[in-house]
Amino acid sequence: MAFAGCGSLLLFAYLLTLVDTSVAGRAYAAYGGIYITVAVLWMWFAEGMPPDWWDLTGAGLCLLGAAVILFVPHA
């Protein structure tokens, strides 16, 4: 399981280098929403603790925030 986690972080770091430097910070900020969601999934699948309503709601809000950061037109 640790190998998959390390591989995912390495892939993310590589993909972040492909983003135009003027928006790399935006991509990194959106990563926070994805990181939180994956942490909830980790809790469920690796630790055997299913998420409750508030875990899922929080992760959903984080993904919504990540989508706003990435996809809403910026001036």
C-alpha cells in the first residue's frame, strides 16, 4: 500500500511540473481538495473505518472548492 501512495505522490509532483508556472500555485491549491478526499478514502479502505455523513460532506466541499479554483475563469 505504501508503494501505491509513494507512486501517486511522485506522479502528482511530475504532473505539477507540466503546469504553466503562472498557474502552478492554483493547481497545487486544488491538490489540497484531492488530498483530503483521498485521505477519507484511505481511512475507509486501508483502515477499515467507513466515512460518515460529515466526512463525505467535507470531502465533497473540498472537491467543489478544488473545481472552483481550477475551472472558474480568473481575471
